Amino acid sequence: MASEKEGPQPRRIATFRQTATERLGRLNLAWVRFEQGEAGAGAEFMREAHTLTGEASLVGFGAIKRVTHHIETLVAPALESSGALDPSLGDTVLQGLDLLGSLLERAPNDPAPDAAAYVGEVQQAPAASPQGSRGEARTSPSNDSVRVTTENLEGIREIVGDLFLLHSRSRGFLAELRKARQLAVAAGSREGTTEMLHRQLAQVLGGLEAVLRDHGRQVGRTATMLETISRDMRMVPIRVLFDTYPRAVRSLARELDKEVRLQIEGDNIQVDRAVLDAIAEPLIHVVRNAIDHGLEAPAQREHAGKSREGQLRIHANLIGSTLRIEISDDGKGIDVDAVRRRVLELGLLGPDQVRQLTHDQLVSYVFHQGLSTMRTATEVSGRGVGLDVVIKNIEAMGGAVTVTTREGQGTTFRLQVPISIAVTALLTFRVGSGRYALPATSVVSLIESAKAPVIESSSGPVIRHEGFLVPVVQLDELLADPSSIKHSDSSARTILVESAGSLVALVGTDSHKRVEAVLKGASEVFRHDRLLGAAAPMDDGTLALVLKPGELLAATRGGSPRAHVPAAPQRGGSTVLVADDSPVIRDLLSEALRSHGLRVLEAADGEEALAILAAHPEVRLLVTDVEMPRLDGIGLIREVRLQHGRQLPTLVVSMRGTDEDKQRALDVGADGYLVKSDFTQAGLWSMVSRYLR
């Protein structure tokens, strides 16, 4: 993000790029929903496209303006037609959206010959999709920025003030400590006054202890407040990621000649931006796996008595501070017999060991690196790479993955991750002289070893837990720590850990403790150790190395050991309310008005504007767009006239500039009309100043 020193235009361009990226995600989503016949999706697509055209025009991205306008022209007839939608139109529209994503990364004045080709300004075929030969949509968030509310910024300002105060008071502590040291020196050099000096020393030290205790609590509260605000600042709705999936699902389904309907639920949940980035790759692997491996071709589905259209469902919900995502399909399910054959062919287990596996344990081998039940690799899958990435990435962030499947009915993958990775719950323990940890989400229980003794089986050491044999890992041997303490049966504990639906029992540990810590990347010394995923600083200054549950399991298999907050008004000057659903245009208008000393309040739609007007009777002028969600500008002006009569002047600033559009606004009570394509700061002030005299 541009700094204040760079001036308003670079900041505005950065804001436009962020906003336009989000808008492109909604355009992709709206188009796929329109193709599937969802009511209102076409109108939503046109509204987003029209707003993007206006934003691009004002900020100076001419190529984006031309391409978006061309897309509007292509789509308009389809909205008015009641006939079947031509699939080639969808390909052309989505190609244009891909091109817009590419143009966003260029300078505003880029000549963009590919944009000219797309809109037909030169005689050549439209350029290929910037996203790849198959035109796949991006499936992860495309920028690393987050929006920060003024409330959070104010909270940080107050915390910084508290920290400066604590720093100032610490100088006083040093003075008191210096006085205590001087008293101690005097007590050792004077005779006959020792008792009095000791009393004075005890009094000074007692006062210091009380003050330090109080400040310790204050530092703790301040740190908690800062952690809470910083976490809130990073929270974004998970739909930022989910909105990219309809496009990706459409592209892959067409490539595989399948029909797929995607259902997304729970996309309003707020998660840490870092979590969103971390789960993007694992989630798309699961989605692609469901379409390629799980869902059958239309003819096969009809033969099995199913609808031609496969159902793919992504459902997100919160359980405490844990995000749970389920990806379900109604396909053929995992071929367990094929998994069994591949386990044997790859030599992962012997025949006797395979026969002892439960159904769920066998299914969990789909996460094993290099295991694929497809005999022929394709561009999409079949190389045994994909699901192993899922479990490694999810467990690396303190999460867990499980899978359930029913032959002929479908498969469900469940991913659990913390909604924020700023602080992670861990179970820490010692193995010999070393301190280690496991993500709390992977720990099933901590049981007394005496109640679950290790027994030998044909597949190695195991314990019996709830009727099942669970493989054992002797951690001191795996970690090669000869200093591990051998405990008596009465004090020994066994950690039961789950990975991909399978259990593993860890023995040879002591000093277990549940803590919360900030995870850090493992140092270069441990970077290539496949058992270690991260490091966690402890209260005593030491580090606990966080183990990967999936790699511990592999060791037993012979593998590798809020609501919108209006901008704070400026002091002084008349108060103006700006209502526009585009944050880019709101910023432009508000900055232009503030440059003339006005106080500016902001609203994202008509309903929010009415609420602000009710709370701020000092508003002297309303500046509004026409096209806005919930309540548009025409409806807003009509309500304002009913509530305030002609007392509140109203100015319309809109992309629509026909005489009919202007007359429509004037008929409901607008006092002035300014077309955004003709916008200048001087022109705006010339019109605004008439109503503030």
C-alpha cells in the first residue's frame, strides 16, 4: 500500500486494485450463478460490471474501462432473452474477466493491445486467457492487503500511548532500584545503623514489588488488547476464497465433460488472512479431487440412478475458535479395494498388515505421498500428488484432516484449522532433554500408560484403545535422544494423536502441559527434518519444537520417520454525507470535499445513509450515487424528502448521464446532478459550494 508521502493518486490506485480484485471475484461468481439459472445473478453481474467501468474511468485505467464496457454490451442481450444461454458466450465473458485481472497488474496508461483485440478494435483474435490455456480462475486470494477500520486504528493509538507511559514509569523504577542498591551498600559499610537501613531497604523493595506487580498486570492487559486488535485487523470473510471456486469448478467440469453444481454455505465466517492463504492450496486440491475422482460422468450417473448433474458441497462453520470446512460430493466414493491393492503394490505394508487395517485406516492411505488409484496420469491428477499436500499443509498450521466415504454414495473431507494462527493451542512435553509440542487439535487424549500397555503384534508394537489396535511410536528412539527418562508405570503417560482419521500412540514423553503460543518457522538447523513443522517460544525463553502428526503416523508405516464503520469526520467546517457503494469513488469524493475543510461522513448504500442522517442532524448536504445495493440513490432521495422536506440539499454524482437519468433524479427531489465521467474537483466544489453558503 502506498504511503501518505506518495500522495492521493497512488493510494487511490492501490485502493482501486484491491477493490477491483474483489469485484472481479464477485463477477466470476455472479456469471457462473447466472449460467446455472439463479434468479438475480444476471442483474448482480451487470451492477458490478457497471460500477467497475465507472471506477476504472475515474482512476485512469482506460483499458479496463473499455473491456468491462464491452463485456456489459455482450451480456445485455442474454439478460433480456428467455432462450438457452450459448456456452460460447460464457467462455468469452470469462476470458474477458481473466483479461481484466491481468490489466489490473499493469500501469493505468498501459497500451494493452490484448484489450484492444478483445473489444475488436484491431483485426485479430482475442488474446489467450492470461490464467492459462484452459482459462482456469484463480483459486486463492490475489492480494495480501486487508481493510482496517478507524476503530481498530484508534485502539492501536491508545495502546501505543499506554506503552509509552509504561516506558516512562520504568525510568522511575530504575531510580528506586538505584536507591535500594545505595541503601544496601550503606548497610554494609556503617556500624550501628544496620537495622534502620534494613527497614528502609525492605520498604523500598516492598514498594517496588507492589508497583511491578501492578505494571505486570497492566502490560498483560495491554498485550492482550494489542493481540485482539491485530487479530481483528487480519480477519476477512472466507468468501474471499470461496467466491473463486464456482469459476474453477465450471472450468474443470467442462474439461472433464462432467456436469457439476456447486453449493457453498457459511461463506460469511471471518478468518485470519494468513489462514485464508494457507488453506487455499489444500482446499483446491480436495475440490479438484472430488470432481476428477469422485463425481461420475453424466451417463454413468444416469446408469446408477442419479441425476446427470453431480453435487459438490462446501460447508464452513465455527466450533469455538476452530474453523471446520466440509467438502462433500455425491459421487462413487473411494475405491477401498483399489487403495488396498496400491498399498500392497507400493510395498507400504505386507499382506498380513493390510488385513488387520480397519476400513477407515485403509482409506487414510489416500493421503500417502505417491499413492493414486488411477492407472493413467492426466493433466488433472493421477500422479499421487495432491492429497498428501492437503494433510501436510493443514497439520503444519495446527489443523487436522479426516475423510469418510461410502461406496456409490460419495465422500466427505473434513478440514479443521484455527481461525487465527496468531496464537495456537499446543500440548507441550519433554523427550529426554528436549522440549517438543503437538497441535492441540491433533491430540485425542492423554492416557495413563498402565491402562494401555504396549503389546507386540505382527505389524509392530501397538496399544489397545476402545477395541482397536493403535500403532506405537517410541519418541525417544525416533528422535534419537538417549537421555530420555524411563518412568514407572504409575507416572507414565501416552499421547494419543490423530492424523487423517488414523491414530498413533506416542510413548517416552513426560512433563505434559497445555499452552498457547505464537508459532514461528523452524530454524535452518531443523528446516530439512520432516518431523518438525515449527517452533514455539516458551515462557522460560526456551523453544518447543512442534512435531507433524502426519509424519509421526508415517513412521509407523515404514515411511519418513464487522459492520461498515463510517470514516471519522474531520474537525471543523460543514458536515457532508457521501453515499456510494464503491469505496474508490467514496474515497475520491470525500478527499475532494475534505480538501475544502468539510467534515465528511460516508455510507455504502441508501439504508446506511438514512441511519447516519438520523444520528447526525448536523449534516448540511447529501452527495449520493444512483445505483447502490439495498436502497438506491433514487429511493434515498425520496426518503430524505419525506423526512426532511427541502431542508437538506441533495447532489447526485452518477455514471449515468442521459437527460432521462437526470430528469428522474430531479423529479424525486435532487438539487443537482454531476456525471462521474465529467468529474473534476473544481467542478464538484463549484456545485457543492452553492448549497453550503
